[in-house]
Amino acid sequence: MSDISANKNPVGEVILASASPRRRELLEQIGVTFRICVSDADEQCDIKEPEMLVRFLSEKKAESVFEQNPEAIVIAADTVVYLEGEGIMGKPKDDADAYRMISNLSGKANEVYTGVTVRDRNGAETFAVKTKVYFKALSDSEIRDYVASGECSDKAGAYAIQGRACVFIEKIDGDYFNVVGLPLSPLYDILKKKGVIFWASLM
């Protein structure tokens, strides 16, 4: 559950349908009062196109949590990394898989897609954001040291732009917060329309 408790939204409880600490921190950063309820939706599907996939999965997660909390505003998200020639890169299965992923990303540009769904009693609103991330060419020792740090384990594409991998990134084209896992600006616009209160909980 979020530590934010000072302010209640008059339009209803806000729920983040994610166990991601990065998404929790980003939502806290904009001063939203919320609690966490992790979705138990089945995420298995055959979609190969990254934008369609993240939109579909965010919708499934949001609907799963909303069914149990029909008076709430539910926020769900899904993030993947896409690399030309490899396709969609999810979270690595183990260190060997993380090494393979980072090796393939080295010296190339990848695309990060995040799908977000906001679900409430009035229906669901879903959007997806794409950001291009340019990696430096990395040495074998750099890759092995990064994998050994343990940071790869629960990250799409096996890297965290907000963590130690920041030194591997030459530049990005697009929304930084999208790469972290929750594009804040478009999410803010949707929540604002719904009457969600932001800044009071930061005062």
C-alpha cells in the first residue's frame, strides 16, 4: 500500500494495479492518494506487435482489479522493450537471459512501449506511449558486471534507465517516464478530467 494517506479523492479511491516500485514512486511523485492492488489477470497471449500487446495487457490488468473494486479508479500499466530483429523483450528468465538481452541491445536503439489503462464506473480509457532508447556499445565486462549487480532481474529488456544502466544510454527520443514504466503527462491529463486531486497530499 502507498504511504500517502493525507488526502482522499472526492471522486473515489484510486488503485494502482501494479507491484512495480517504480510505478508506485512515480504516482507518489505527482501527489496522488492511492493504494496498491496487484492484478491476477492471465497475461498469456499471442500478440506480437508491441503497442497492441501493452494496450491489451493493461486493459486486462485494469479490468481484473476493477471487478473487485467497482467504485474505484483503477490504473494499470504494462511495459515492454522492442528490438528490431529480436522482437518483444520482456523480463529476463535468469542471468544468462539478461546477458543475452543486454548484449543484443549494445550499440543499438530499442523502443520502449508502455500501455496504460484507467478504468472506472464510466468505462476504460487506454493509451500507449513509445520512447526510443539509444545504447552505447558495451564491452563484455561491462555487460557481465551489470548483470551481476542484480538490477536486471525484474526489468523489461533487462535494464533500468533510472538505475545503473543510465550510464549506458547515449540519448532517448520521447518520454523518459515512459521508459521507467509510467508516462506521467498523459496519465495526469486523464486523472485530472476525472477530478482526481494531486498536490494536496504533498503539502
